[in-house]
Amino acid sequence: MNTEEAIQKRRTLKLRVNPDEPLPVTKGEEFNKTIERLIELAGQAPFHYQSAESHQKKKLTGAEPWRFHVLDGESCRQLLKSLKKEEPMKASDGIKQMLAAADALILSTWLPERSRSLSRKFHPNVKNMEHIAATGAAIQNLLLAATAKGVINYWSSGGCLRKPKVLEFLGIPRQEILLGAVFLFPDEYPDSVQTKPGKNAGARGNLTDYMEWVEL
């Protein structure tokens, strides 16, 4: 599909499965190549400032202000097992339910400038705002590319995945800040799988609700 079609067809859809009965992983190496291509397209997003040099000295050395950490389906199930051991299940625990269904999980982080205060993770300056905006643009590229390829996707804020001990378990540097946990779901799934659209799907207004011409 073309760009306009991908934008119009992109929709938030969560697949939820009983964490005690996860779906079998059906996608293998070929899907890994698809994911790499999706992230390559995500990386075409614009960015105003390069990441701080301290970030470029880590394992991932890119000048971009974002990083992508990818778990395949098997790793999603292993992470699910670890999270279940750490804390009891809750009926509303959507992250564990989605880990039980996902073919992959892409954790998208942004790289803050060094904070002026030891009590803050990052300083709310213009450069950090630019880094967040750039990473958001990269994530949107990822969602649109996945939609164009027919891959069901969902951008989550991360929930329990934002916890420092979880990020440390996944080997994500403590200086990075999670902006989005993008779940990629299977093309086909049993009727028993719960699906849930985005809560703001019905809140979209008309063009005139959020756009005006400025006349000088």
C-alpha cells in the first residue's frame, strides 16, 4: 500500500492472551529480516541534534537520538516467565497478556543529555525535547511500515517494562529512557484471543477541530 493508505489503515489493536496459555511462536528467521527492515525504515526519521558522545561510546554507537532493542517471539515468552515470577498476575495486566501473544517486541528508547541535577534522569531542555520528538517520529515510521506490510502492531508506553530492574534484565543501558514498547502480533490467531482497539479511536475529530489557516 502507498503512504497515504498506510496512514489511514494504521490502527491500534491489542491482542490479549492468558499468560498461562501463551500462543505458539510461528514466525522465524524470515520475520527477523522483516523486523530489521522495519527498523531500518524507522531510522529514516529526521533528528535535529545528534545523541551525546557518551551514548555513542556504548555498544550501539549511532549518532541518532534513539535506540531499538528487539525481542523475538521466544524471548517474549521468556520475559513473560520472568515477569510472572517477579510479581503476581493482575486481571488488568495487559503487558503480560500481550507478551503471551506477540511475535516480537521492539523497545524504543531515547537518549537524554546529561542532567544538571543528580536527582533528575534528564533536564527538560530544548535538546531533550528534540530527542523525544525525533524518537516519536521514528516509532511512527515503524508503525506505518509494519502496517504497510500487513503486520498488526501496537505502541504501548511500556507499563512494567519501564521498571529499572526489567530494563537491566534486558541489558538496556540505564541512561536510556523507554518511549515505546511496540508489539508485533501474528497475522492469524484463535477466536479465543481477546482484541482491544485503542481507547481514543473514537475521539478523533474533523480537520477543522485541530487545524486553522493563519491569515496575515
